[in-house]
Amino acid sequence: MATLATPADAAAVTIGDIRAAHARVAPHIVRTPTLYSRTLSQVTGAEVWLKFENLQFTAAYKERGALNKLSQLTPDERARGVIAASAGNHAQGLAYHASRLGIPATIVMPRHTPTVKIQQTQAHGAEVILHGERFDDAQAEAYRIADERGQVFVHPFDDPAIIAGQGTVAIEMLEDVPAIDLLAIPIGGGGLASGCATAAKTLKPGIEVVGVQAELYPSMYAHLKGRDLPCEGDTLAEGIAVKRPGAITAAIVAKLVDEVLLVSERDLERAVSLLLQIEKTVVEGAGAAGLAALLAHPARFAGRTVGIVLCGGNIDTRLLANVLLRDLARSGRLARLRIRLKDRPGALFNVARVFEEQQVNIIEVYHQRVFTTLPAKGLVTDIECETRDAAHLERLMAALADAGYEASRVELA
């Protein structure tokens, strides 16, 4: 749980701070568009507006807070440099703008951080130190090095300057689309939600702000509810997989965020897939959390004009491919069928003929003769196939049954 918040924490950031932050960062970041999605509006029953923060140079909104913090350092602090613990977007945003401003930057990452993230951070000019197995280990080491070297530690979320920088997202959204009456904001540590809620509630007092967390990491949700919930597991939304919210962010969220909703991994996967298919934009799991909330809780958002922040687009390409294939499987366009055959000449040919008659494309065939509970003369064949939609798959299953085959779908988790 986070440390006990105080009233001062809730008042740590004002609209004045956020406006000042916007004046500092606006010339040096992308003014990302806020665009209407007609198709997602039809799918969800809400009027959906998307803020494309995945179009920032480092593909995430984290640049805003990092740059606002860096811009306020004294000449002495700039000379000593900055340090942070991060394996994600905060590392890249801080490293990029520190390099641009000529400020030495050090990033401490857990040892298991994917090589691509290490390389991307180093490419922005930062020194990368690998330490520990968990984020908490890396953060403790970053604090130690900061004390040793006299560097400024830049927290990823629990810092008024960071929160103010993130709040500039909401300023731009409401300038571009004043009709927005509800913001759906991903929450990890709470920096983006805190900043956006502060800006939005001041600029448009009647607006609602709904936070979104992954079910596997409900840290802010648990804090607000006064519950002790586990925060662990492999989530697609690793960018918001935070075990403990900050003291400042928790106080602001408690005061200004109307509700925090939880979304499942399946909802996150579907949201990532829909954004690529419909909007032709690549979004990481955390960036898709707002849309995932609309998919998981449609009644909560029905009829509202909803602003969704696509807060990041840094997703591993292999993971993205896996998400897309799993979505195809769940929609019935890709399937693996397990079919029981008799071990005799022509058996596979005859079953393949049913697929041909139904105009179903066979992608892969796997025969199993030995590791099976069937009699010695029986065999199981797994056939991976591609269909037009779920109805087409059902017609194939019916045709197989009519032809006398025992077939079943191999389901996803």
C-alpha cells in the first residue's frame, strides 16, 4: 500500500502548474491529435475520441512529465545529471529530452529488461545500469547511486513536476474537443490520471474522470477501496503494472477521480487488436486500457462523449503478432480443430475434402499417432484453419459432423 496521503498531497498540483508546464513542453513535443472514431463509437455505444500519444517521438506521453521536470532544474542540478529507475517509457522519455538538453542521464533497469528497451534507452544517450531482478531492486539502486553521485532522482509518477507535465494531455484534449464529458485514463502509479483529473476538473467541473487498471495489478483500486489485493502476474499492460501508487498521486486520485475500473487481459488484447484493425495504429497494452474499459463496462460509458488517451505504443512486435492471432482465434477467423480419424489410406484426404467443399483454408496439419489415448489403430489430427467469420466456422463444424467425423475446437485460455 502507498504511504498515508495528506491534504497537502492532494493540493500539490494546480491548473496553474499544468498551464506553466504546457508552455514549457509544447514547443518540444508533438501536439498529438484528438480524433473521432466512428467505428469504435458504433462498437462501444459511446462517442469515442482518441488522443494519439503513441505518436510522440518516443511513442509515449511520458515525455511531457520528464521534460517539465528537466526544464525546472537549476544549472547546478543539470550539471550533476539525473537518474531514474525504469524499464519502460519513462526511461526513454527522460533519456531523450535529457540528451537534447545536454543533461547527463542514468537509467537503472532490472536485469531481465528486454534487450530492445535497453538499446532504445542507450540510443537516446543515457547510461544504462542493470541491477536486481525486480523493479523495486532497480529503484533502490537508483536512489543509492543518486546519493553517491549527487544526481537528481526523477520519479516516474510521484512528483508534482511530473504530474503537471502529464496533465498537459487533458488541456490539449479539451481544447480540441470541448464536448468531451468523460475521460478514461490508464492508471499505473497515477501520474497521468492525477494530472489529467486536475486539469479537466478545473477546466470543465462537470466532467467525469474514470481510471482504468489491469485486473492483475489493481494497486490504486485497492488503495481507494482500503483492500489488500495481490498485484502480480504477466500482464499485457506492463506499463501500468505498478504495485504501489504514490502518496501524491493517490491523494489526487482519491479527491478527483470518480471511479477506478478493472479490465481483464482478454479485454486488453481485444482493445489492442481493434485499435490496429480499425484505427491502423499500434498501441501497447497500457495504451489500450481506456478502450478496454469501454469494451468491458459498456453500460458505464453508453451515450457519453469519451476521451481516451492512447498513452503509449511501445509493444514488442512478436507480442503484438501473438495478440492479433489470438484475437483472430477468438473471433472464429482462425481455429484449430481436433479431429478423430481411422488409421486407413485416404483418411486425411477425405477430411481435407470437407474443408475444400466449405472453402476453408488449411494452414497447418499435425498428426498424432503415438501420444494418444485412442486405440492403436486410431489417430488424432489437429488442423489449423482460416475461415471468414464465426458463422463460416460453424458451417465447417456441421459439415464435419455430417460426414461422420468427431471434431472439437482447441480453445484459447
